[in-house]
Amino acid sequence: MHLDDLRTFCLSLPAVSEDVKWDHDLCFSVGGKMFCVASLEPPLTFSLKVPDDQLDELLSQPGVVPAPYLARYKWVLLQEGRTLSEEQVTALIRQSYALIKGKLPKKELKAAGLL
């Protein structure tokens, strides 16, 4: 997956915004909360939240490591050369979006047009 493909997919999800943080990370958010963070500098790496029950399985895959600064919140970093298929990656992004969206208060969901 290329950065443009990642960006297109993330922005296709409802009520997603993007911004650049820390000078070199493209962040995708729902309701003001990040669900995917991609490096703007090659090689493409990106982080996302995963469910507790999938964390160990994903971390056993080549090219998947604990996300710096976010690992304690069950985030993983997918590196270039990972063994996951594009379908698996898009499913993980969609799942990360759902996990973050699911934690938003009703007020924020309503403000984002998600209710």
C-alpha cells in the first residue's frame, strides 16, 4: 500500500479528518481522536489501534512491531515489507477506526454527524 492509497482509504471512512502532527506524521482522526498515523517520510510506516485479543498475533508477524509511544494503548506499527495483505491492512484500519469511534461520547458522535 502506498501513502496515497492509505490516505484515500482513510478519508473514505465517515467523518474522518486529517492533519500533520510532529512535522512528519499524517494523522487520520474521527471525532478528534487519532485512529491511524502514517509517516510522511519514506519508507511508509503507519500505526493503528488493534483489539487486545489480536495484539500478540499481529506482533508475531514480520514487519509489525509495537508502536512507539502508543504501544501501551494497544497500537502497532506496520513497517514496509510486512507480510500482511492489502485486504488485511484495510480491515485493520477499518477496525482501528471502529475502536476509536466506539469510545467517543455521544455528544462528539453527534457533532461529527455519526449519529
